[in-house]
Amino acid sequence: MLEVILLIVLGLAWLLLATVQDLKKTEIYNWGSFSLIIFAIAIRFFYGVFSEDFRLLYQGLLWFGIFFLFSNFLYYLRFFAGGDQKLLMALGAILPLYGDFSSNLKISIIFVGVFFFTGLIYTLLWVGAIGFKNFSKLKKELRKQFKKYRKHLIFMVLLSTIFLIAGFYESIFFWIGVFVFGISYLILYVVSVDESCMVGDELTASLEEGDLLYKKVKINGVEINPSWAGLSKRQIRLLKKNRKKVKIRRGIPYVPVFLISFLIFVFFFFTGVFDNIFSFLF
């Protein structure tokens, strides 16, 4: 049990430090995630040496590989940026707390479910607060986005109306209609917040690797295009030499979602409710 407590304490300590860093700078240093992987694997290795049971090490390596693939999949879907991707990958070396695959599969599925649900609530609250704080700018952008996507919105309203009418015959269609209608305007709101409140000028002297460029910049025939990977060191050097300011798209600090989800995970683990949750869901 000591090895499990060490892994949990290690995960909590690293996530707490990463959360503080993300809230201050809205970025995560890669060395933090990589060092978490190294320490987690080291704990598993030394436990295997002293106990002569390497199952915990094998499970750690296996689930690190699984989370490596899963986190990259989410990264290429643009679910989150590179720093968050590496942190989720690192948690793959922490989460498998059992020596068998089936038990680790259960707790990993529950963690991912908690992570997505927490992320949804967190994002909605954060975006709602930003919109409220910058309501005057948001109002103008909402009008602009409504005009831009007017035809799409009319189509979604008509589609949701069809489902709502069908709901008189089968109740599930009513809820599908509510979902289609709600998600359409929610996406419009999120896009409007992103365009009006999350974009701003940044001094090139303050740029850091991974910052997201908002618009294409052309310097002496060389184009620097916005990319999901963010600005490279070479691009930043070029911008510093030729531009005083550039427009940057800012994100929301997402590491608190990892910390909250991990705390819920730890609570579930020590209260022994994983099997009950899994039985209820499946």
C-alpha cells in the first residue's frame, strides 16, 4: 500500500505545482510532465526490486503507453494543447494502482469519464465568467457571429423543431431536440467569447514557445502561420527582430481540471466505490 500512497502523493504534488504555474502563466513546462513520468516509473521499479513483484511496473509502462496514444489522439483532435497532452500522458504512469489489467482498466475509464465531465463544467463556468466580465465586447461579437452563421442556425433550429415535434410520439426525440437547439447557441457563444475576449496584442519580447499566433504574419517574404503547436523558438526570434507586437490567442488555464479530476479519483479509490460505479454504468 505504501507504493500506492507514494504514487498518489507524487501525482498530487506535481498537479498542484502545475496548477499554480498554469494559473500564473497559462502554460505548463514540459520538464514537469517528463519528470513526473521518470519519478513514477522509478517508484514502480524500486517497488518491484524490493518486493520481487514487477507487475506494478509492467502495468505502469503499459498504461503509460495507452495514455500516450490517447493523449496524442486528443491533441490531434485539438481537444487541448501540447502541455495538457503531455500532462495527461504523464498521468498514465501514475493512475494504474493495481497489479492487474482489468482493475486498472476500470479505474482508468472512470478517471477519463470524471475528467471529461469536470472539464465540461469547468469550461462552461470559465467561459461564462469571461463573457460576463467582457459583456460589451461580447455583445458586438455575438451579433457578428450570428450574421455569419445565420443560415446554419436557422437550419439547426428547424432540425431541433422536428425533433421536438417527434417528441410527442417518443420522449427521447424531445431531449435530442433540446440538445441540438442548446448546443447550437452554446457553440455560437463560445466562438464569440473566443474571438472577442481571448485575443489580444502581446509584446514580442514577452512571447514564449507554444504561444498561439492569431493571424498569419509575413516578414521579408517569410510567412509565420498560426498552428495548434504554437510558435517555435525560431519563429519567436524572427518576430522579436521585426515586430514590436503581434496578436495572440489566449487559452484558459486547464490544469485545474486535471487536479480536480485526480482528487475525485483519489476519493473514489480510498472509499472503494470504483466497483459500484462500474457496475452501475456497465
